[in-house]
Amino acid sequence: MAKAKQARKSKKTAPRAARSAWRSRSTTSARGRAAAGKRKVAPKSKAAPRKQTFVASHHKPDAFEQGLRRYAQYRDLGIAAATGGLARAHVIKMIPPCDPAEVSKRHFHDVEFQMIYVLKGWIKGEYDGAGVVTMYEGSCWLQPPRIEHAVLDYSDDCELLEIILPADFETVELE
């Protein structure tokens, strides 16, 4: 009880300006929080979402086709058509044996997003800022837009899942 009286007494004896400043800070803070809760924030204008449709793709061994690279076959998963070009997803089957002279050409993809997941086997690549990296079954990586890279080697059974935005993009060869 004596401590409570002493605390009240010290508060009374504190300089008036200090007490006033303390009240002002706490009141302003409370008012600021209350006002922030009441402020209306204009919603960010978004482009109308692209129409998307349901799509399912089931594994068929003969569904792989020649694509961008001679040493790889691609199985389109139907995402580009279902998203109106927003994204593309495909399974890439690397064709054995790996020929480093053919696969090791530096390049980049003019994309907004590119993610790769190793379904089977392994793949070794070189990426600006990361150096040489070997990815194994279950590994996943993000290639930032326009990152320069090269495939260095891959296993005979290598298969990858690749997801890219937008669906149509340019690949720029650097060598």
C-alpha cells in the first residue's frame, strides 16, 4: 500500500509538461488506432481475372512430343489452354544419353515465373548467382526471371515438372 501511495505521489510531482506529453502520446496512439480501423482504403485495381476451365491430364507414355530442345520431350498438361495463356505446365523427359556439348548452352527464358520439380532421376545445372547445383528426385527450384543458366548433365531417367508464367515466352540463347 505504501508503494501505491508513493507511485501516486511521484506521478503528482512529475513535471506537468511530462504528464501532459505522456497523456498526449497515449491518447494520440489510441485515436490513431481507432481512426485507422475506420479509414476506408481504396481497393487496388486488378485486371479482370482470365477465364479458367477445369482440366485434368492423365499419364500416357506416348503423350510426349518433341519441343524446345532436341534432347528433351514434353508432355503438355493442358494448363495453358485452361488458363487462357496465364500459365504453362509440362512434364519434361530428358532423352539419354546426355551430351554435355549439346545441352550446356547458356540461355535464359523471358518469363515472370519458372519453377521446376524433379520427378525422377537427377539434373545438374549452372545458374548465375548460385553456381553449379545438382537437383535430385524430389528437389524443387525457382529460376528467377531471365536468370542465365545451362544444363550440364542429367541421368538417363530424368523427368521434370515445369510450371511457367506466362504460357508463351521467349528463350534467348547466349552462345
